[in-house]
Amino acid sequence: MKINQILASFTVLICLFFASVGHATWITATNSGDWGDTNIWDSGTVPGTNDFIEVDAPYDVVVETNDIVQYIFGTGTVTMSAGSALYIMDPAGANGTYNLADLDTSAPSNTIVFLNNPFWAKHQNYDNLVFSNMFTTNLIDFFNGNVNTLDPGAAMTIYGDMTVVGKIKVQEGADWTIMGNLIMGTNSQWDCSSFNLTVVSNTYMGGLLLDLDGASGNNNFNGNLTIGSTALGWNVSDVTNWDLGGSLTNQALIVGKGFGCINFNGAGTIAGKPFTIPAITVSGSYAIDTTITLTTNYPALNGTLTFDIANTNEIILKPSTGSNTWSTATNFYAGNLVVINSGPPPTSGKSYKFFSANNYADNFSSISFPALSGGLSWVNNLLTSGSIAVTGSAGSPILSLSQSGGVLTLSWNSATFPGYRVQAQTNVAGINTNWGNTGSGTASPYMVTITPTNPPVFFRLINP
């Protein structure tokens, strides 16, 4: 779901909830049962937006549809049903759900939404979890660490999607595993410091993705990762591993310093705006559809790289400066190189640069170049300039003819000589300058009916 759709849905739901509630009430469960059953509450009413509820053991209150409340506490249990949603308002972040003994979210497709302030969101597993700061411009923090003795830091698994909307910063205080998508809205932040983050599906970063804790923890994005056009960006600095299993699309900013490195371990495309980071490794299969500049270390190219000569993308190895200069700046080739062409046919003398460095060493295990017209050939300059070039002369196609009854067939090698077409003119006095295209004569063979009563007809091949 797109970020604006999520915001619109929240706005409608909040308006509906606000329209149906009155003054705040402290409501206590007196029995187990459905949230919407007035008989289980001491107030005789269903809790609403401004209410605080207490559920103590041995009672278990079941959320069947969509319900909203300020905050929940007690020694009992609140159980989410399949497909249900529970909205926690708690604008001050004073209670939330952290001091509820058991929030059971094990049913499929249920959603817990913390509106306003997720600071005291309970550290536990969820199915779908949403943090949404829609009512304040202040930065609100959710720290999954040892904030208090009642709710210590815990490894968290989100079995569906994790969504953060608004000015909220999520800090890992233990490992996070998101089995669905990670969706980060504008102004949100995710700090991976110290612990391990795994996103099994796709990641949309509309805010800021960073890691501030040196070389601790691994960050694994198994699907595609998109840096949105309004995002603050992705800071890959100071981390042992940023692993990516799908495509990377950069619509804003990717930066890094130190030895920050992205490991492209899967298959996909590296596309979008050019970016500069310390280093990359490629052990999967990736199309290079943008320019990548490296400032700290040469790339480890153990997978398959695909470049399209119709574009001008490069991997640039930039020598560092200062006291820690590694002036050699050598690009070491490994893995496989695949060159394709989605544009016009190459011509003799044309050069295509894929790598830029002071020096080049080693070799690709295999190299595949696109086909050339007859007479042209590729020149491999990868070890001298990081480029390839076209040399030779394509020559001209030979036009052959055959007749069967009243049909004349003109043939030529249109695979080796693409772009040629048949032109014709009719003149009793011989060949003149009034050549005209034949319409359908753009590929071999070209067939035309012979009419004996017509004056002489002349044909030729032309390649504009």
C-alpha cells in the first residue's frame, strides 16, 4: 500500500472514531468476552477513543473488528482476532500497552496501530504493526531496549508489514525480523544500531535509514529496496554488512563514509540517481542502470554484472586523499560481464566505458558482448581503460533476386545488416533520382508482383 493511501485510511478512521466518543472514562473488564460486548465492562459501555481500560487476570478480552482506546494495562490478556485492528491513541506516550500482561497478536492479518505516540508500545511479536505520529511535529522515539523493568528489550518478529508514518524514530534494542514489507513514510527514521534487522519482503524508505553503532549487527533486505523521492535517504556508514537480495532503486540520496558497504547478494537492477558510498560487493546478478562511485575500497565483483551500451552508467573507483590514501585505486575484475544493447546498432569507432579507476587487474570469468553487423568486431580494453570499443567496417549487403511466375523476390541478410529498406523507381529512360520507399520493403525478403505492361522498374537498398 502506498504511503498516501495509508495516511488517508488513518485519517478517515480517526474521524469516525472521534465522532462516536465522549468524555474519557476509566473502564475495567469484569469478565472475559468480546470487546464490543457491553456486559463485560464495569461502565456498561464499549470503550472508545478517550477511554483507558484495565484487563486483569484471568480475563481475556477479544478484539473482533476495529476498536480504539487511549491505553491498556493490567494482568490479563487482550487477544486479536483474525483481520481485526486495534488503535492505541495515547498522545502523551504515558502508558500504551507495555504494562499489559499479554497482548496476543498471533491470529493472522490483525493490525495494531499506535496513533500519536508509540513510545510505550509493548516489546513483543506482532502480525501487522503501524506507528503513526499524525498530530505532532515533534520527533517521537520507539526504543526496543531496556526502557523499564516491566517491558525489557526483546527480539521482535513482525509476521506481516511494519509501517512507520510521521516523525518517528525506531531504534533497535534487540533483533528485528519483518516477514512482510517495511514501509517508512516521510520524516520517519530507522536506526539499525547494534542489532540485526531482517526484512524478508520489500522495503520502501521514505525517511532515513541509518546505523550509528560501528561494526555491530547485520542488516538484511531480502527483497527490493526503494529510496523514495522525498526521502532523507540511506546512510550506509559504519556497519559490517548491508545485504540486499533484490533490486535497489535510488530516487533521493544514498551516502556513506568509513567502510560502509552494500552487498548485492541476489538478483535485480541497481537503478535511479547516481550515488557515492565507500564500497560494494556483487555476488549476485545485477544490471547496472546507474553510476556508482566508490571512495574507500575496490568493488568485489564475484557475481554477474550487466551493462547496457545504450546508457552511460559506470562503476567509478575514486582514489582517496589525505593521510590514508590508497593511491593505487585498482579495479579487480572477477565474476561475469554481460553487455547488452537496447539502442541503435553500434558503429565503427564507438567506445563504451563501464569502469573508471587508476588501474585494472585480473579478468572476468566470462564476457558476453552483443552481436555486431558484418565486418564489425569488439575490442576489449577493460584492462587498459575499463571500456570496450567497436572496430572494422560493416560493408554493404548483397541484394539477390529470384522470380516465380509473376512474383519477384528481393533478398538480403537483414540480420547482419539491419536498418536497410527497399526503394523503387519507374522510368522508361533509365535510372533517375526519383527513388521512393516501397512501404513494406523494410525486411528481407521483399516480394513484388511483375506487371509486363509497366515501364521498366528499378530497385535498390538504402540505409539512411
